Amino acid sequence: MNNTFTSVPKARNRIRICRMTANYTQKELAYLLGLPATTISRWENGSRIPGVKYAVGLSVATNRLVDEIFRDFRNEWVEKINQRVKTLDKGRKNSTITINDDKK
């Protein structure tokens, strides 16, 4: 099963835009989050993705919702989960699972 995400380029650009809109340098944002500036650089160049703890910190520091910053990952997860649910449903009798994406 393919676990790669095509959303990384979109998320990295959104992280950079959120940081710049909040008027922070990479070094300043890193200081606020208690991280080295190289970590912010890695997020923005797509070689790393923030974990939940730092995604929340990023959202607080830039005054953006986590879902706003990482919405493309959510959309991809909805697609992946729905595909996997179909596989589960094939093995079930009288039961269907549906994942709704009301966030689009």
C-alpha cells in the first residue's frame, strides 16, 4: 500500500507563507517553538513535516488553524481511508463504513 503523500509541496509552501504573513524569520519562529532554525528550514523545503506537537505550536504562533495549514494532508487521508474502507467492507457482511469529508 502506498503511504507517500503528494501534499508535501503544498504544506511546505503554506508553512512558509504562514510564517512570513506572521512577520517571523525562520530563526524567530524556531525560537518561539523551542527548535533550531534548521528544523523550520526543513519543514519549508519539504524534507521534514512537523509532528502534532509542533503543528499545533506553528498554528498558535502564526494564528492559523492546524487544518488550514495542513488541509491537503487531510484531503489525501480522506481518499486513502475511503479506499481502505472499501477493502474492509468487502470482507464484512451487513456492515458499511463511510468517511465523510465535510471539511472541503
